[in-house]
Amino acid sequence: MAWRVFPSRAGGRGIGPAALVTGGAALLLVLAAAGAGNAAVSTGAAPRQGGVAAVAAADGPAGFWYGTDSRTITISGSAPYSEPVIGGAYGGYIGMVGNWSHREGCGGIIVWSWANGGQANTNLNTYHQGIGSGAYWFMAGPGVDPHYNGTTAEANAWGRQQAAWALSDIPKHHITYPVVFMDIEIPGNAPNYTPADDNGWNSVYTSPCSGTVRISYIPAAVDRADLNGFATYLTGHSSYKAGVYSAPDIWASIFGTGTASKIPNTYEWTYESFTSSLAHHPYGWCLSGTTTCARFFGGQSSASKYALMWQWSGGGGSSNGHGDFDQIDGNRTP
């Protein structure tokens, strides 16, 4: 679900050309060698089929799977299910299980596809294809914490609160993937999701739902304490691993490039680089026949064992007419 907004660590925010992509952390799981999907789930109108002819080709190399995330994409045919539009096995679905704005009573929507989640689970449980369904939490920065006081201790507590909310929402879904992703991004003007243009990562608001900025700067160390609180609570109160959905430029705009930005032991799902074209499909961490490759963040590269997924089309304003397409290296599933 990536939006293209580029705030600076100094506090100013500039909104890039990005369009809103309906659906959380768009994740197209690509696990290779085989497979098809699972049974029904859906939020939002199903996008049209067509435009790009489906091809009967699996993802590769072995261990990679194609998948989708967030809003429903129509998957035709019977189980085992195939990746929509481009063909190959349907290897997984990742959806939004919760939204800080919804929890705070600000009206934030939750984008979960019961159809696609079910189809991904069927492929995994019945046909041993893919990773099934996974979860992400649409996360808030310290600036929309109703108890914000500028300290790392309070930011950490705010992160822990969000993790507790996430853990209470996850059992409502049939999650099979062991990593829960913190969706950390700058959504811009996306009122259906959040009243805060930056989700409170770079600005402090007069109240969680006001949309009115009172302080236009948050130290990177305070932002990092929020992330740490979520990850610590999640792993300390469940068997889930902590992951982050973001991109290099957005990550730097929030956490800078110093110590607060480094996450060498945290699982990652990136949405850069991306494309609106579905003509070239991922093979490993690059689109075949192109120079477009996944770029990770926080000091990691695609060579890291913590680099799990790549949203290669459908996010970042790269509307392809269908939805979010992702790739996942199933060999690295924790």
C-alpha cells in the first residue's frame, strides 16, 4: 500500500506525485517452483482482469513465490489457485489486520481480503504451495500518540500499545506466516486510512484525529523507540517475528541515516523499486530483462537473510489496473 510522500528529517514535508493505492502493504509472494492458491476472501471491488495475458510460468529460482496483498484481486479457476494476470502459482497473501487510526476512533479503514487470504491458505494447507496468509499493521508514529511528551519512554509505550492491538486483531484472521509487518510509510492525503499526512512519524498533531500539526519535528531516536516498543512487545508476547514494510527513501525521511535507522536483524518487505508494468516478472530480486531490482533499507540488501519480500508493482503510485503484486523468498521464511 505505498504512497509517495517525502518528508524531511528537518520537519518539512513534500508530497510527491504519488497516487493512493487501496490496500495495505501490497505484497506479492513469489516462491518458485510451483503452486497455486487457496480459498476466498475480499475487501473492496475486484479489479478487472485483462490487459496482460496470463502465462503459465512459475516464479524462480526455486523457493520464490508470487503473491498479492491488501485489496482483493480476482483469482479465477479452482484450486490449486494461480497468480492472477501473470500466471504461475499463487504463493501467498498479506493483508492489513489493523489500523492505528481505526483503533483511535478516527475512521481509518482496514483492508483485508477474505477471498485472497482463503485462497492462499488453501494452496498452502492442501497443496503445499506458498506461504499462506500473513499480516501487517498500519502503524502510527509518536506524533499521533494521545500521550505524546517527546520522550523515548512514551514513544516506546505507544509502540507497545500498538503491538498489543495487533495481537488482539490477528486471531480474527487465519494467519499462517510467522512474521508480522509494521507498515511504516508516509501516506500523504489519504483520509480513508489516516487523518495524519505522515502518520505521526515527522510531525506532532494536536490530537490523534485532528489532522492539525502543532510541532513539525520528531527526533529520529523518538521514532525508533516507537518501532522498538512494537517489536519488543510482539516478540515477547507471541511467537511472531517482527518485520517492517517500507522503502529506502521513506525510511531515511523518518529515521535518518544514523544509528536510529539501522535494523540489521529485523525482517523486511520493500516496495522499491516498483513499476506499473506487468510485462516483466520477477526472477529472484530483479524483473527479468530489466535493471529494476528490489532495494531494501535500514542497512540491509537483498543478500540479507532478513530480506523477505518485494512489492514490485501496484504500490508507490504504480497503478497497474489490477492491484498489488509481490514476491517472497520462501527459503528465508523464519
